Amino acid sequence: MLKEISKYWTSSSVGYDKVIQTQFRSKKTVRLWKQLLIQGIGLKSRQKILDVGTGPGFFSILLSQMGHQATAVDASPGMIERASRNFDRYGYKVQAYVGDAADLSAEPDNSFDAVVCRDMVWTLPEPQKAYAEWHRILKPGGTLIVFDGNYMYKDYRSLFRRLWYALSWMLILITEQRIRQRSSGDKSLLSELPFVNVLRPEADEQALLHAGFRIFDTRRNFIPARKLPLNYLKYGYENVNRFMIIAKKE
């Protein structure tokens, strides 16, 4: 299944690259994401951080701007290609490679100060195995920050949600120059994923505890509407399903 998911993200790489370029043009957005990262990794400088499921490289670039040593990994060759272009574009040397988030055999035990990811755990064929792998590569006392959502768990059926989705679709088209749409085949593939069919973040918390983590903080709706009003209009209908988890390796 990983191969099919990788193809899905490669086919989506152009669209997601447009998303992060839009985010980089907003100083408020960049500042907010850096603040959220600091809440997990603290202010210690020159940390070695794995950006797993890097996509077009958004977190790796932010972490590099913050003075950290980022390593980027993604199962999608198309995403790694986009990320590498962005690292060159923004002038940062980031090691980036194609790899399975649940099998990071290239990384030794206890080698990273932190692991970060955004909106990728829900697409993992083996999320429990991935959490265990991230625990292995973290140094004792290291931090995992997960930004994710209970996407596709329950489709929005109310009239209000459908109308908001239509508004978000138009705003995304205008501001990001992309069409936000999944084919029926994509929806069928994604609906088979294990974390699409469970209640989250509760399932994540149990998986993290099982992997050996200590849950430090779990927060829903971590980007309030007042912080980024336009972002709220585009993606706010998902806020009830979005969450941030900070976990520590003892």
C-alpha cells in the first residue's frame, strides 16, 4: 500500500508546493508555525531534527531558518524533488532522501533531538510501526511533534459544512492557484488507511504510549481563527478535526 500512497503524494506534489509557497509569502504564517515548533523543541540552538513526510520541505526550511540541522525524508520521490528545489531556492543545505517513515534503517538509534511532521500520519499504512521507529531514532529526552487531523473520519454532511467547503475551494483556487480535489480512486485508496477509520487523536495517544513515549501536550484547533483569518476561511471547516501532539522519549 505504501507504493500506492507514494504515487498519490507524487501526483499531488505540484499542488502542495503551491500551498507552501503561499505560506512562505505570509510573514504571519511563518511566524506562527515557528512559534508552534518552539513550543515543542524549545529554544536550544543547533538541534538535529528529522522532518518526516517533509512534502515540499516547509518544516525543513523553517527549521533551517531557526538555526537547526534538518534532515528531510518522504516516501514520495515527487515530494523530495520539490523539497530539494525549494532548499536550493531558499539557500539551505538540507539532506533529503526518499524513505519509509516506518522503516528508517538509514538512521541510527538515539540520533535526533526531535522529529516533526505535518499532516502525514493519517496517510501511513503502519502508523504504530512509524511511531515506534521515531522513538528509536530519538535521543533520550528527545521530542516528537505531530501536527495532523482526523481527516476523512466522518465526512461533513451538514449544509453549513458543505457551503463552507465550497467557499474554501474558491479561496484556495484564488490564493494558491490550485484545485483542491481528490478523485474517487484517491478517496477509495485513502479510506483504507488505518488512521482514517479511528477516532483521533485518541488513537495516536494510545499508539504513542505503546511505543514508549510520554504525552506532554495534546491540543485541538491549534491555529485559532483570529491568528490567520484567511487560513481559517480556507481550512477552518477542518479545525474541529485537527490536532497537535507533543510527546517525549523518556
